[in-house]
Amino acid sequence: MQLRKLATAMLVVGMSAGLAHAEDAAPAASSTLDKIAKNGVIVVGHRESSVPFSYYDNQQKVVGYSQDYSNAIVEAVKKKLNKPDLQVKLIPITSQNRIPLLQNGTFDFECGSTTNNVERQKQAAFSDTIFVVGTRLLAKKGGDIKDFADLKGKAVVVTSGTTSEVLLHKLNEEQKMDMRIISAKDHGDSFRTLESGRAVAFMMDDALLAGERAKAKKPDNWEIVGNPQSQEAYGCMLRKDDVAFKKLMDDTIAQAQTSGEAEKWFDKWFKNPIPPKNLNMNFELSSEMKALFKEPNDKALN
């Protein structure tokens, strides 16, 4: 009898431990929304110099095409939680630290210039796509650099922690181009490296290159060249396995895109004068972007 009681007790303890372990291992449903509701604050990551996606203007206010999506998502969270006075905290992030800071809970989501690809999906989740880009080169207008083959034996700058950095190293190794690759902290540093003559070209997503050109002392001195090495989809980034928060983000993005609001954001940031120098990027809406606005999706393109 005593043995039977002991065995039963051990079984109950074992089941309890197993359930506890399973609860620890399973992601909590709506964990980000729960966290925001509990703390009374939503923490939003942003970039400092990803023109025109997410960056500081002359008044140190965070602005940009991606930031418009970010602001819409914050408003959707306020409505969902019925907290119109929810505190909003903005924190700057970089290409290098954005994933670890997201994973450790430092911020709740970010909309900037982050590529959604299969490799990154192992570490984070992504919303519906907000932008489609091609990876190209920024070089001196009228110079010798017209395509990637012209980079052989030359110094080329790229922003650290980006998919372009991975692509450039791969190209260098596979094509035996003997490039000297300079990895800069952010896009602004990358362009300053190019502008100062320490590199002959800056490899990055074409829209970001157009943004850096718009910030230049003499924008007309620079041109975007080269056949795109990849096509990439930008998405807003959130923690993995958070179904409810991803749905809120996707619904907000889809509403903006199918209603025509997102195209207005595009026109504002890519076809009109923007801070900090009131220059126009003259970047047209691509066929890929038009298709995206008709049928929002979260597909990785690489």
C-alpha cells in the first residue's frame, strides 16, 4: 500500500515537473502585448541614419518611411489595449545590435531597414513586407566604377551587420576579386568613408544609397550603379512565436498598403524634399512595390 502511494506521488510530481517544463519551453501567447499592458510602456527600436526609412531629422525627431509604419503600429497597440495614453519609448539600434536587443527584451519591435530572409527568421520574426530593394553600388559620377566587376583590387565600404556585407564577402571569395572590404558602423559612416576617398564604392540597398546621396555635400557628384546582386524585402522585426502581436502588425501594415496610405508615405519620403537638407531622392515606385501594395505578404526574397 505504501509503495502504491509512493509511486502515485512520484507520478504526480513527475507530471507537474513535466508540465512546468513544457510551459517554460512554450512561447507565451500574446507575450509582447502582455508585456506592454503590464509595464504601461511600448519600447520601439529605430535607426539613427537610415535615410529615408528611419533617422533623426534636424530637430532630433525620429522620422521616415518606416517610422510612419512604426507610428501606425503603436496607435494600433494603444487601441487594442484600450490605453490611449500608453507611454512610448524610442531607443536607437544598429545593424549589429538590433537582433540581440530584440531577443533580450530591450525593445518590442522595430521598423527600419531590416531585411527579412530565411537565415534571420531563425532568430526573429518579421511582419508583412514594407519595402522591396535591390543591392547596388554608390560611386562617383563619371568615374571608373560602373558595375561590380570594376571593384577588383579596390577598397569597397559596406555597413557592418547587413546582408550586403555577407553578399560582398561572398562575391569577393567566389570571384577572387581581391577587394579590400571596409565594414563601417552605420550607413552614415559608410558614406563618409566613400566621400573621403577611402573607398571607391559603397555597397548597400539601392533606396538607402539614394538616401545617403541626398545627404551628401554635393549629391550630384554621386550615382547608383551596378546590376543588383540580390532583391530583398524589408519587414518590421518582432520576437519569434508571438502570433497575436504579429497579426496586429500585419493587419496594420496591410490596411495602410491596400488603402493607399502607404503610397502617400512613399511619395512623401521618396518623391518630395525631405530632411535634413530638403533634397528630393527622385526614387520611383517600382513594379515590385506596386504589387506588394495590392497583395501584402511577409515573404522573404532571399
